[in-house]
Amino acid sequence: LRRYQDALAALTKAVAITPTADAYYKIAQVNRDLERTAASASALSSATRMGIEQETKTGKKVEWLSEAMWMSGFLENQLGNDASACRAWKLFIARNPTEKARVTEATRTMMGFRGCL
């Protein structure tokens, strides 16, 4: 537990100096491991936004971005934030992921969201 808290403190300090998509993604992972769903979802929102900007700017694929989009949708759904879950999962699906079970899960869940599909 202490190791996770130390990592989170270091990463939080780092993004205060230089915010990066990778650092926010790592913050999200640590928060998820600490079962801090809302904090993880918030960090994933920053990570995905910055990851998309990074891909657009550099033309290089951010390897973890699809996973972050799916996880963002999953956590937002757990938090009852249907609109945020819908946005995240639409971004995930638009990337044509190979994880068909996740695509199916996201699509089925989005069908229950008002105005999502």
C-alpha cells in the first residue's frame, strides 16, 4: 500500500511540473489499484484527451490509448456517469480494437444509455 501511495505522490508531483498523457495514465492505474474509482476515471479522462492530442501531433500510435478509453468507459459506467462512459466507449470503438468482447460489452451497455447510440 505504501509503495502505491509513494508512486501516486511522485506521479502527482511530476504532472504538476510537466503534465503528460503517460503520467496521467500511470496515475489512473495506481488509483485503480487503490480502488479509487473516481480518481482513476478523472486521470483517465486527462490521459485519453492528452493521448489523442499526442497521436494527432506526432502521428505515432499511443500504445495504451485504446485500453485507457475502454477503462474510462468502464469506470464512468460504474460511477453512473452515462454520458462520460458513452463518450469514452465511442472513442474506443472508433479505434477498431481487436478486443471484440470489450466492443460487445461496451455496445450492449451503451444501448441502455439515453441518447448514446
